[in-house]
Amino acid sequence: MTEISARGRRAGKGAPSLAARIVELIASGQATSRAELADLLGAAPSTISLAVGQLVERGLVAEEGTRSSTGGRPRKVLRLGSTDEFALAADLGGAHARIGVVLPGGGLSEVTTVPFDITAGPETALCDLADTLDRLAERHGTGRLRGVGLSLPGPVDVVSGTVVLPSRMPGWHSFPVTAWLAERFGVPAAVDNDANCMAVGEAGARPAEHRQTITVKIGSAIGAGVVVDGRLYRGATGAAGDITHIRIDAGADIPCSCGNTGCLETVASGAALVRVLRERGADVSRPEDVVALAMDADPEATRAVRRAGDYLGQVLAANVNFFNPDAVYLGGILSTLEPFVAAVRSQLYESCHPLMTKHLTIERVSLGADAGLAGAGRFALQRALADTLREAGGHTAPGRAPIAAPRNP
């Protein structure tokens, strides 16, 4: 089968097959008909029709109803098949995990928060989590489980499925999380860092025309996920979006968890705000305490939060000027504070070229605390779909992730 990439460019070595690209475009909501697929892929309608027919026979794609078109016959609407199947997902934190069921269309159900001690080490912590997820799967029908996805608060090598030198996950370095999950549940598994999961989850809930985005998670630490042409961009070594260790003048010689000094994390993260306010006599021990003070209009906390937003905005401005995205989405606990979001927005408008901000959306993530959970589940469903395509003779590009259909097209 001829391999063709988006907008008619011939695919190179390791690029997705035509079948994989068709599935990606349908999953992302960018195409809902054969005519739209032909236009986006630069392929002959007959070629697209043949490929879609094969996918329909395999149950990977379904055709339902019709949609009117300008001239010509009404077009059948394409969607992913097997919509009764689901993935289990968990977004891990230091002391709690948010878990739930993720459906192929991006829907979430039975979302809840459960205790999770990340410092107990991977085997102990994952065993306890797996037992909880088992009960969730049983309520939805274990036979319909397609995959399991985890969002992790640390650097992840998605190829090996391991965590790499995490600063807040003792005992997790090089642990084969993906392999452990796949063996434990008997289905495809996927793991990624929390910022990438949030970026994919949020992109799936946004309008399809927002195809170039930066999603920043600001919690105890800071991370970012980058979406290019509707797909998660990982970079050459999978580290794209790691803005947390960009040096900033305000950081001076403050030591960072990475071993350097003066990183963005040292002045703009939740952990940094805890340190700053404690030095000023405030009774805080975690980012949630900082948020509570700021919500109560505590002057010191409010000033500190605004400065943190300003510092993040300075770093983001350079990225916006370079990348020219459609949107910047802010997530994580600090994004719940209006003074923080306002400071980021103000710095972007002040520091970026007017062309960059003319149509730029700067908002909180619409999925809130569920964005990372939705992304982890989508990664798992995409892994299961990729495995099915490989078994059927197709393949997908390593390290590139399509985004599931948006719920607000």
C-alpha cells in the first residue's frame, strides 16, 4: 500500500501507512468523510475508498448516516469502530491518583481520586493501583478492555516504557512500567509524562482548527506538551516541551532538582512558591496551601503567585514567538488562580510580536483535572489500535501520537 503523509507529502522511512493515517485523521476529527480524507492526504478518491473499505471490513472504521455536501451526493460519516470498548487510565501524583474509564470518542466515566503513595516504589504502588483498576474494569466488562494508560509525574522514555531519572519518584528509575502493565492486564499499555498526557487530552476536547498548541502543567513542577499539525510532537529524543529547566535571571543561583541553578522551576513552580512563602513566615507545606492562601486574598501569596505567572510568561513568550501556536493552555493546580493566569497572559501580550498574539487563545485547560487522565486513556487506545493495524499489515510511526476525536468540533 502506498505510504502518503498529510497534505500530499510522500512519506519517508518509518512514516505511518495510509491505513494508519486514515485512522488518525478520523480519530482526531479532522476528517469525517472519504472526500475529506482524499483532500488531506492528497490521494486519489479511488485509493482512499479502497483503503477505507478495508478498514471497515476489519471493524476499525464504521460508516453511519449521511451528511449533506455542497453539490453531489450526501456523504457517509466515518467514525472509529468498536465504540463499546474502553481503556483504563490513571493520572499519578505524589499521594493520590485520579483514575477512570476512557472511551474511544474521548468520553470519561467513573472518574475518582484514590490514595497512591508514589514513594513506595513502582511494584508496591502499581500493585495496589492495579487492584483498584481491576474492580473498575469488572464493572464495565473486562472483555471489552482494550488498553491501560498511565500519566506519570516524571520524564518518560516512551520507547522502552520506563521512567528516566525522576526527581520525585524514588525507586522508579528504569522500571519497565509499560511491560509491567501489559503483563498484569493482558492488554496493550502506554505510559507518558503528565504534561504530554494533558496536552493530548486537552487537544482532543478542543476545536479541530487548533492544530498548533502548547499546554503547560504547573503543579509542584512545570512541564509542557507541544502539538504540531494536530499531533503530539516529541522531538529527537522525546524531550520536547521541557521548559522547566530553561534558565531565567530571576532564578539567580537557586539550586534546581536537575542539578543546575536558576531554572524556571526554581521561581515559578508550586514547590518554589512553597519555599518563598515559608521563607516569609507563612504556614505552607504544599502547593495546595499556597492556592488556599491566594484564594483568601492573602497579600503575600497573591504577590508571589503573580510573580510566578510573570516568570512563566517570560519563558513562554520566547516559545510563542518561535512556534507561533494557535493556543496556549494552562493546567495544573496553579492555573486555578486567576492572578497567575492573568500574569501569564499579560506577559505574552507584552513580550510577543503582535502577529503571534493576534488570534492566540490563552486559557485554562477545559478538562481541568481530567485532562491528563483523558490523554493517558487515549494513548492506551491508540496503542491498541496501532497493534491491530500492525497485525493487519499496517504500521504507525514510532513516537508520534494521533489525538482522539474532539468532543467540541
